[in-house]
Amino acid sequence: MLLILGVTGTALAAVVATSLGLLPLVGRPRLSIAGFTSLSGDLHAATQESLLTAAAATMLAAVMGLTIATLVARSGRGVRLVIGLAAAVVTVPHLVGAGATGLLLSDVGLAQRWSGIPAAAWPELVGGRWPWATVLELAWKESAFVALVVIASVGRQYAALREVAAVLGAPPRAQWRRVLLPLSAPALASSSLIVFVYSLGTYEVARLLGRAYPEPLPVMAYRLFTDIDVAARPQAAATAVVATGLALLVAVIGLPLVRRLGADR
Amino acid sequence: MYPRRARLLLPAALLGLAASACAAPGSPAGSTTENRSWSQITNQANGQTVDLWMYGGDQQGNAYVDEVLTPAAAKLGVTLRRVPVADTKDAMTRILAERQAGSKDGAVDLVWVNGDNFATGKQADAWRCGWSSKLPNMKFVAPNDVLVTQDFGASVDGCEAPWHKAQFTLVYNSARVATPPTSMSGVLQWAKDHPGRFTYPAPPDFTGSVFVREVLYSTSGGYAKIPSQFDQGAYAMLTPKLWGALKDVAPSLWRQGRTYPRDSVALDRLYAEGEVDMTMTYGPATLTKLVADGTFPATTRVLPLDEGTIGNASFLAIPSSAGDPESAMVVANLALSPAQQSIKADPDTWGQFTVLDTHLLNQSDRARFDNLPASDVVPPYDVLSRNANPELASSWVHPLDEGWRRAVLGSGS
């Protein structure tokens, strides 16, 4: 535990120090917030893009994950197959998923060829105005994760509780709303929080499937870090600080909510 | 008592590590003269291992180094190890970090570098200098060759040895382009006449960056009108026309210029899939292979421009923190030999143009170059490099890239 804190703390301290100009690669250290202010417009746009992608991916992943969990909990048959598929999806690296999504959804990709829609009329899913491809790839992979977590937490309890509800005269929709949903809420909330924070920090998916500008915070941070001008390091560090701060903020806001839903019981 | 103290030891050690890492770079500058003779250097090099850090995404390049250069180096008593990196900037990060730490036995002995990366290293005093003149094979390089004495406007000063030359080339699909344009302004006009069929990679990608500089040469009336070193006044005077031309053509580009391919690989993919009819590259010799294996359409051709295109050279540099500098010098000399340069120039091997002046070679060596296979797609190097324009200084690259992002891409400040 102390080792984790030590390593993470040192890394964070180094990034914050670089963003404030205290650890320059060339030249004398000088305290300044130029790293943050010189790119404030870009930072703003990048933050919006990150939040949009993460929110959309989380909502879609939660909906898809809950649907899968509902189907599994309700039928009880084919559970092993669904869990097996979900586990397989979880093990696929995001990089591979992003590459596959690019090949599938691009203007001349598989989906376009199968659908017969001409390439010029194909919607701009990859690298377009809205991050469709990025969100879809993240949602696809993370929904498997959400489904596995929810199924694991709901487990066998649901069968017994559903019987009770059915005996008391509840129709299937009420069974879902009054029994399954509250039962899976803690797991759904906590896994959604994890998916949101992860999506804020994703690099390779946005790099491959997103547009050149505006780009999410991690992509912008890496571009600035590898800039030929070593004076761009403080700007890169500032972007990383903003991304980390955002993730911490989301965690701080979300954790009490999750706890209230009973996740730590 | 004992476990409690031990628990504080680790965080204290980590904090100490952090504190020492925060020290300002106080290590001595890279050595600026090489006083030993070549035979002394080769003697010391015997038995050393050289770590050559180079871009690892080029299959042909990797094969050349592994199968041709490494055995040749082994014959000289030097073990050559190729370290692939995704981007030379990764090697630069390592070199700069070792420089900051004052390391003398660094992991990087030799690095394939040019332009902005070389300038960054020079800015940080990270290169070993004054050694390239000691290489015996340097006598085959023309002494007044501007592409070799200046690296993107930065004076080389013996801090790196030349390795290849490159020529920026536009490439088009002759089946889809009926009347190929003959100048850069013609290319932009063609793009306007054929909406959605042309685009270029977004700077700071290397290829996109040089395309923007080519357009700058065109809108400024030639490279002679632009000061080679960055000048704010010249920038303010010349760039409005540049941004005007690029913004003017933007609505006719692929995706109406709302977005640009992120790098040259993405643009090549668009070209290969038929979404655009032109692409661009710094390495036209690879086109022959790309057409032969079916990646690019068989009707692919090189588009020569009347005013010529930008050419440059790339080099092998030795960091000041290198652990095996003598063997690195031996490898650099070997890479510069006529035998290696001619093998490397064969498109089937790697297709990299030579830095040697063939007029300085003897008869048999010159014949090696004359006998290189010809290609339908790519004209021979002396035709391709006719009217080669020099690069601007790397101090221009960053302002132009940033300016493009602001003016054309619409990035805020």
C-alpha cells in the first residue's frame, strides 16, 4: 500500500512540478502557470471532448450491461455462454478493439461494404464531428465488464426474490423495476464509476478513432509531450494535471453516491 | 520497534529518489573534439556492443539493419543491436533524461536522427561532437553539400554523420487524375476542382508539416524569399498568404476540411482505399514495393513539380552519454561506405537515397550505383532531386505547425 502511494505520489508530484515550470528539461526552473494559461482554450475544448466521450460511453455501457445482466438473470439458461462471451470481450485489449472498430466503421470499412450505402453517403463515424466510433468501442468493451460485475453481484439471490414477487402478483416489468434494479444498483453504480474514470483516461481508442481537433485530454497531453519544442513540456504536464484532477473530482463526487446505494454493504 | 522503523524506510528512500531527480542538469557538455586517430578508435571499438535506436515501423529498414549492416559490423569486431522505437522522439526522451542525469554509460549509443530532434539535442547539449570528420568514408561526401553540412538550418559541426537523403514527393493515381498539375499552386487548384479527393496529414506529423512548408514556398514565391532561420517579422509577413491559401482550399478537401488524417500512415490508407487520389511521402523509393505488392494502385505515379520539392538528409548521431562511442563511430563509418550505401539504395532492400557524391567514387563503386534497378513508378534519384529545395531551419517548424493548428484547424489559444 505504502509502495503504491510512494510511487504514485512521486509521479504526481513530478507532473505537477513540471506543469508549474519547476522541472524543465532545458533552462532554469522558474515557477509559472504559463503551462495552464497559454493553452486555456485548447484545454477547455479537450476537457469537453473527454467528458462527452466518457459520459456517452458510460451511459451506453451501463444500459447494455444491465440489459445483458437482466437477460441472464431472468432466463437462467445460457448463462455460461453469455458469461463466457463477456469474459472473452473483456480480455480483448482496447487497442485491438479500436483497430477492429476503425476497420468496421470507417468510410470504406466492412460495415459500409455490407450495407451497400455508397462511401460518400456513409456517416462520419470515425473521426467525425461526434465521437461515435470512440464511444461505441468503449461501450462495447465496457458493457461486458459491467454485465459481469452486475451478474456476479446479483447472482442467485434474484431467483428466490423473483419467485416471491411473482407470488405476490407482480408482473414481469414490476419485477424488474422493483426487485432486479435495486438489487443490481450498487454494482451498476460502482462499475459505471469505474468505466467513467477509465474512459476519461483512454488514449489509444481516441487516438485511432477520434478527430484531430478537439482531442481528449490524454491525446493532447501526449502530443504536447512529444512536441519538438521542449518548452511544450509544461503544457503537456498541465494537460495531464487537468486530466488527473478531473478524474479525482469525478471519483470524489461519485463515491458517496455509490456508497449511498449500498455498494459497500 | 524494528518493523515500525522499517516501514518508514521505504517512503524516505522514495522521497530521496524524488529529491535527487529534481536536481538541475549540472552534467558537463558533450565533448566537442575528437583527438584520437582512426586506428586508435577502431582498436578501442573492438568487442563493444552498439545500441542503434531507430524508427522500428519500417520493415525494410529493420531487415536491412538486421541482415546486412549487423553482419558487416560483426566482421569489424563490433556487435550491432537494433533498438526499435515508435518515434525518434522516444529515443530523444531517453537521451535527454540521461543527459539530465549526467549518465556516462547510457543505453543509447547511436540514433537515427535529423531536423527538429537533432536541434532539440543540440539545444540541450546532448550530442557528442567533432567526430564525424574522423570517419574515413566522409571523403566520399561532397564537402559543400548544403543538405549534409546543415541539418534543417542547424549547423552540423561534426555532431552527426550523414546516412540517407530524402526527397519530399507528391504521389498521384494516374487513372483518376487526367491532367496532373505541375506546380504546388496547380495541386491546390486541382483539389478545388475535385472536391473531396485531396487532403494532407495534420501537422505536427512530419509529412503534413513539410507539406505546409512546401505551400509556404509556393505562396512566398520560392524558398529564396524566406530567411532560413526563423524570423518573427518574416513569419508575420509571409504566413497570412499561406493560411489564406490553405483555408481557401479547405472546403474542397476530404471531409470538407473539417478534419485531417492524423498522420501520413492514415493518409496512405485513404489513398490505398481510393478515398483520395493523391498522397505524399518523404521516401518515394518505397513506392515501387508498395505498388508491386498491391497496397497502392498499379497506376500510381510520382508527381514532379516545376519548382522542385524539399530535400533533406538524415544522420546518425552519438549522444554525449553513450557508453560505446568508439564502436558507434565504426558503425557510422561502415554505414557511409559505398558498398553499404549502394545496397541500401536498392528499392528491394530499402530504397534510401545515398548521401555520397558519386563523382568522388572510383569506377567500380560508381558502377554499383549506376546498376541499381530502374522503376516505372519512381524516376531515378538524380531526376527526382532536380531542383531540390533546402529545408528551412527547424526553428520554423514549431511556429508553422502551431500557426496551422490555429489558423486552419481552428484550435483556440
